[in-house]
Amino acid sequence: MRVVADLTAAHAQSKHKSTKIPQAQKRARKRIAKTERKNLRLWAEGARESILKPHIEGYGDALERGWRAEREYHQRVCNEFHAKISWELLDHEEPNLPLPEYDPLAPVDDDDEENADTQVVAKRERIEILNKRIRNWFKYRVRKLRKFLQTKLDPRKDPWAILLAKLSGFLAPPKARQAYQQYYHEHHLMCHE
């Protein structure tokens, strides 16, 4: 009887050990400082990532709804990003914390009349670069999050969409007949005599 109790206790301990969540392993090498990086990898690390990360799910949903929904959602996120982080801030520089609150209805300060034309052009170019970078960041994270769901899969070729359409009772309209097929269909009695 005691042997059974010991085995049960040992099994409970081993079971308890296997249910532990593995801790993240420490990095073998130290990360390179942002100022010393030669590429744009991990450009959104820190405060930038804290702005973008909550929008990953929403961006994925917008991608599934179509390009218009994706464009509108991306523009809203970019507006929030640029309201909180100045376009003049370099990639390796962190913004001052705490970040300002974002109010989508707040008026935009247009100092374009006072600024030189070169600065307006530089601002426009920098914002376009950042917007493209944000879109790519989101697309990578959505693909990583949903490995099995492709965002650009044709629904006519997607087996899950076909099965769902059959189960829901949705039927595609019949294919249009060719001209000679339509003729035979309308004049089938004359053709078979």
C-alpha cells in the first residue's frame, strides 16, 4: 500500500513539473545598441512598439475585410503614431516618456507657412517612409500570428471557405453557357429529331 502511495506522489510531482511554463532563455549574445545597427531590424523596439502592438489584431481583421478597410485602419494607426512620436526623432532615439495622450479629434497644427519648403518636403518624405515601415511591421506580425491563414488567399481556392459556403447553404450562380450550348438547350427538340 505504501508503494502505491509513493508512486502516486512521485507521479503527481512529475506531472506538476511537466505543467510548468518554460521560461524564456537568456540570450547568448548581447543585443547591439540601436545607434550601432547597420539595418532597420527592431526599429520599433521600445515606445514605438508600445504604440503599435495593441493594433496587431485590428490590423489583421482589417486586412481580411479588404484593402479599403486596411488602408483606413493603417491611416488611423499612423495618425496616432505621428501624434505621439515626432517625425524628426531618429530611429535610434527614444521619445520622452510618458507619451502624450492621443486625441483623434484634436486640431492639427500646420506650421507649413512658417517652415521652409525644404523642411516640408523632408517631413513628407520621412512620414511616407515611416508609414511604409509601419505597414510592413504590421504585415509581418499578422503573418507570424496567423501562420495558417493567408491574407491574400483566393476564397474560391480556399478549402475552408468552400466547406463553409457549402455548410451555410450559399450556392454560387451557375456558370454561363457557351453560345452553342445555349442554342442546344433552347432548341433541344429540333436538334434531336
